[in-house]
Amino acid sequence: MRIDKMLANLGYGSRKEVKQLLKSGAVKVNDVIVKDAKQHVDPNKETVALNGDVIEYKEFIYLMMNKPQGVLSATEDNSCETVIDLLELEDQVYEPFPVGRLDKDTEGLLLITNDGQLSHRLLSPKKHVPKTYFAVIDQEVTDADVRAFAEGVTLDDGYKTKPGELKILKSGLRSDIELTITEGKFHQVKRMFESVGKKVVYLQRISMGPLKLDETLELGEYRELTDEEIELLIEYQVK
Ligand code: URA
């Protein structure tokens, strides 16, 4: 790729500003000053340095966030903070976006990437990627609910869901459950419980396909996926 494009992509300025940088002699490729904005570099093989500091280039970025309540799973919004606002600027320059949506009041695992193809495949209804949620329900959850979810339940708009796997962790005046679903209809978990007359009072996503929420991440924190997690995701989406 062209050196000016690479530097601009990484957030070192507009193409024009980057041209100035190059002109000033601040950029070296393999220890040789490069002033020509049109020069091509292979960021995987050649070392590019700016003012002596080696620049790390990657095309794609893959982040796992423990989404807190109160922020939107969107890239921008006029009135509300988004998950992208929570990222460091050095990660924002990759222009990542959340893969799918969690409600404003839902916490937990959110994948954020700029890899459109991966995102598209993970969200494709044909892929049936399982997503597991932990939830607290406002009343007793019963074996009848487990059976109803296993059959598929009818939502308020008449849509019959695909089977969901409901596990009761604790049943009582409030119940703790885990629910695995393979679709992503709007407010799906909340509406599935509404269909059996119950209310979700807390919702957290704990896994998506092969990815599990890293429990060492505090709410609002994020980290890059490990190489192993990226491989798992890539293997998963080509299946
Ligand atoms: N189901 C919901 O109801 N909300 C979410 O955020 C995710 C799944």
C-alpha cells in the first residue's frame, strides 16, 4: 500500500498532512528516509518508523468489551455515549464498530471490530451463531418455561422463535437463568420471557459463538482478542 495511505489510515493526519510529514524527512522505511508519498510499502515485511519510533500496522482490529449499562451499541449518537466513545483514540482510528447490538441496559460481551466480512458472517441468520445470556427474572422460572423455550415461543409480533436452551440456575421469587439462542431479534431475550408472562430485570451476554466474556474485564473495559480467539472466530465463520 502507499505510504501516505498507511499513515493516514493509522491516524497520523489527513493525506495532505501526512505528505508534509514525509517531506520533512520524519518517516523511514527500513532505515531509509522516504519523502515520496506514492512509495509503496508492505507493512507486514518492512519496518516503518516515524521520528525513530517503529509503527505497528494492522489492517484489522478485534476488541472484546464488557459493555456497561447506559451506553449504546452504536458508532455515534447525538445524545448518548456509545461503546466507540469508550475506546482509546489509538483504537478509534481503525474505525471499528460493534458486531450486533446489545440493549442500552444490557451488559457483557460485545465484539468490536473493523472486519466487515467477519461481522457479516457472525450476524448472518444462516449461521445460527449461539449467544448465551445470563439473566435475572422477576419471578419463578419453571420447567414448563424450559419446555416452552425448547419448542420456540411466540413473540408479541406473532414471530415464533427458534428453540432456545434455558437453564435454571436458581429459582425463587427472583430467578437466575442462562439462555442460549441462535437468533438476534430485537429485544429477543426480554420478549421471550414476556411471552411466558415474566420480566427480565438484569441481562448480561456471556458468550457469542466461540468467544467467552473475559471476566477479568471490568464493566466498560476492553482488550484485544488473543491470537487464539481470533483463530477460533475465523475457523468458526468459515464452517
Ligand atoms: N436480548 C435482549 O432482549 N436484549 C439484548 O440486549 C440482547 C438480547
